Amino acid sequence: MIDRKVIQKSYEPGFWEKIYYPEVFKGLCITGWHFVRNMWSHTLRYVFHIKSVKPGFVTIQYPEEQRLISPVARMRHRLMLRPDGTVKCVACMMCETICPDDCIHITAAERDDPTVEKYAIAFEIDLLRCCFCGYCVEACPEDAIRMDACYLDLAGWSRGALVIDRETMMSDGALSRKFQVQKEFQESISR
Ligand code: SF4
Ligand code: SF4
């Protein structure tokens, strides 16, 4: 049996932290400093047009405005399509098998096309269970599933709304948004 040494680290607050008010005051000073600095940089840049001033932070008015996402971020899944518009997935069940959260459910059916044995007639992913590990994408031998749909909106009014079906994932996969988003992202960071 391996003898493992467990190191436990505990944090003990000091006297000034224990009496609470100095820390609150410190926090208010930091917040106030950011407010004043931001207000001045916006005023100097946009009212007095002094462009040499470092830009202040900008609040993004979500959900009307959406933050640009890195093209390598793992977002909602999408299913890739063949040139004839049919789903690329061959229902091999590799993704369903490897998924650590058991949130992929596929129903296979036979295809008329003799070159493609099977296809997914139903394909569902429960996003509430998904941990966005990306194993399904890595395991797919057909590059049929990707997680670069670039949708940040992972909220819904019911649990059912967060179970995405084959048709939703196919419509997200109709066009590769990756390069478009990559371009926008590069432009935004070079500004
Ligand atoms: S990202 Fe991970 S948890 Fe989510 S569906 Fe794919 S394999 Fe399962
Ligand atoms: S998405 Fe890929 S791994 Fe999953 S069933 Fe389809 S072909 Fe297999």
C-alpha cells in the first residue's frame, strides 16, 4: 500500500481581517479607483478625442451585445453535414460510449445509400448534464460533431429546452462558423 502524505493548508485571517471594516474599506477604495480611472479614460478619449489615453473598460450590454468568443472555445454542439445536406454522423455510437456524463442519446437507422451503412435518425444531447469536456468531438471518426457553434446562450425556461435534438444541431452545422468567428476574433484583438 502506498503511503501518501496529505498536506493540508488552512488560511487563518489576521487581526485586521477579523475586525472586517478595514477590508471593506479597502474593497471600496479599489472599486472607487476603477470607477474614477474608467470615467476619466472614457471622457478623455470620447469627449476630448485624446486617443493616446489607454481605453477604459467597456460594459457589454448582454444579451443585446454578444462578446466575441475565442474560436477554440467549446460551445454548443453542432452536427456536420455532407454536401447533399444529409447528416455526416454514421451512428457508430463512439461519442455516446465515451461521454462521461451519459448525456448523448442516439437512435440508429439504416440508409439506402450502400456506401453509408447507418445514420442517426435521432440524436439528442442533454446540455444540463454535459460538462463540455469535448470527448465526443475527439472520439468521432467522421468529424461529424463539433463544438464550435459559438452560441453562448445556454439558458432555457425548462429542462426540456436544454436537450438539443438532431435538427437543431444540423441547422447549427449547416455552415462552418468557425472561420467567420476566427476572423472577427482576430480583428477584435488587433484593434
Ligand atoms: S462534451 Fe463531454 S460531456 Fe458533453 S456530450 Fe460531449 S462527451 Fe459528453
Ligand atoms: S457523431 Fe461521430 S462518434 Fe458520434 S455516433 Fe456520429 S459518427 Fe459516431
